[in-house]
Amino acid sequence: MLRFLLQLLILALSYGALALGGVPGLHMNRATIALVSAALLIALGAIDLPTAWQAIDPQAIVFLLSMMIVNAYLGLSGFFQIAVVTVVRFSGSPWGLLVFLTVATGILSAVFLNDTLALVTTPLTLRITHVLGLNPVPYLLAIAGATNIGSVATLSGNPQNILVGSFSELGYLPFAQVMVPVAGVGLGLQVAWLGWLYPEVRSRQPFTLATLPAAPVQKGLLHKTLIVSGLMFLAFLLGFPLAESSLLAAAALLVTRRLQPERVLAQVDWSLLVLFAGLFILTRCMQNLDLLGILRPWLNQPLPLVVITALLSNLISNVPTVLLLGQFIPKSADQLWYLLAATSTLAGNLTLFGAVANLITVEAAASSGQRFSFWQHFRFGAPLTVFTLAIAYAWIVSRI
């Protein structure tokens, strides 16, 4: 009995610390929290080491690692910088900048991992708004929101969708056919809402573009990366396995004379991979102890699933939520998987803590001297989340 109570305590403290993002008084992030918690649960007999190793889903880990390597090459070749600067040059005005930045960020997030995109585009946006003399807050909010909304469109858009793709029987193209309209309407709502919240961004007054920073480019590397990335997404659309296709793309890019491998591997978020591994083990412990069994009847119904997913995503973040709730959804229950993916992603806009992309944007902005508060984000994110979730729910339930 004492061992069982200790196991419960460790799990409760683990998810509490994961929700906070750290442990007060200790230098621990979410990755180390998950890893230490898994070690303690193994020591307490909640799971043995071989079972813990088997609990780690290789499809999800390989897919995530491979997409990070592809993103690293795109970033090092100058692709993301070119995309942002090109958008600004074609926008022409504060309103055009908001619209084009939102749409471009949303599209890129659908194709590539949203967390990486938020990390790359935030400092570029800060530089651009500084040069143009614009208030950076609405444009930073546009990035944070669009990375979440845009990434809902595909199975490769964010880590939680990667998990859904690994656990379910959903194909890449069918998933996109259902989710692209949700992302498109959501991005439109975001633009309208930011225009209402920040009237100054509605200005059509042209601005001077001569002082915009040039985007550094490695042309040979860029061409190779775009060709390999295009072939990878073609494989996705043709129904080839996601993990294997992305792994082959990453392997093709790693064979190069242009970049030291250390530069590429330094761009990989190893902490996120460790976090995933630890969360897989924590989730298996929850399964072994049947701590969420009481939720099982509710999670087989669309509306309760949406409500529970939205709440948990903002309490413990969206990736742990998908890992916890995915165990209760049958592999062939397509509608529930669509709702889980859409809700865990769109609910990330509710608060700063709802999605890793939000935190990346805030931290990257703070490192450049620009801060915006929890409440600035909340008054933007809360109404947007309610409306986008309602649209996603109505569309998915009527379609699937």
C-alpha cells in the first residue's frame, strides 16, 4: 500500500511539475522532470526497465527526430529567413504585414514543425518591426497563434499530431483534407481578431522596405534541401510510412560536404526527444495503475473528449495530454483521433502555457528585450480558442 501511494505521489508531482515547466529551487526543465520521474517510478516498481523501454514509441521518436533534422537544414540554408523577408517585402503596409505574416507562418507550420518555426521567425519579426517602427506585440501574437492554428492541418505540423499519426490509422492526405479547412478558417479569424484588438495594424500606409535585413542564403544547400523535402512530402501524400519517409529524407541531407554534422545536430531539440521518452514511460505507468479509467466512458464521446482535452492541454500541455488520452481511443476511431489532434493543438492558444510554441515565442522575444504579459496573450488567445474549437468540432463531427 505504501509503495502504491508513493507511486501516486510521484505521478502527481511529475505532472504538476510538467505543468509548471520546472521545479521551484531546482534547475530542471520538462525533459529532466520526465526522465527523473520515470527513474523513480522504475525504482518503485510501477514499471520495470524492459517494459519502460518498450513503452517508448519508436515511430514517434524517429519521425520527430527526422523532421528536426530536415528543419535544421532548412534553417541553416536560409529558407525560413527568405520566407519571412519575402512576405514582408510583398506585404507593403502594417495590415498587409499582419495578414501575410499570419498566412505564411500558418502554411510553414503545416509543412514543418511549428516549434522550430516559432524559434526562427520570432527574432526575425522583432528585427523587422523594429526597423519599420511598428508595435511588435500584435505581430508576435500572430506568430504564436498561427504556428498553432496552421500546424493543425497536417500530421507533421506539431509533436502532438505526430503522436496521433503514430497511434491511429489516419493517413497523411486524408488528415490534411479534413484539417486544412479548419486551419484556413482559424487563420482568418485570427487576422480579424488581431485587427480588432490592435487598430493600428489596420493601417494601409505603405512603409519603406529599403532597410530590411538581407536573408543569408547557401544556394546549393537550399536547393538540395528543398528537393529532398519535396520528395519527402510527396512520399507522405502517396501514403508511404511517415517515420520511414522522414528518416530517409534526413539521411539524404546528412550526406553532405557543406556542413559540419555538429552544426546540424546542435539544431536538434534533444530535450524534446528525452521529454517524449519520459512521457511515454509515465503514460505506461498511468495505464498500469489504471488511474484514468474513470474517464474511459467520457473519452468515447466527441464533446466530452474535446472539453477534457482542452482543459488538460492547458494544465499539463498538449503533448502529455495526447499521450494520456490516446490510450483510451480505439485505433480505428477516426473521428475521435481528429478531435484529439484538433483540440490539443487549437487549445494551445488559450494561455501562454498551452503550447510549447507560445513559450518559445515569449522566451525568444524576451531575450531580445521585448516582453508581453500573460494577460496580453490571454485576451487574444481565449476568444480565438473558443471560436476555433467550435468550428473544428462542428466541421469534424459533420464530416467524419
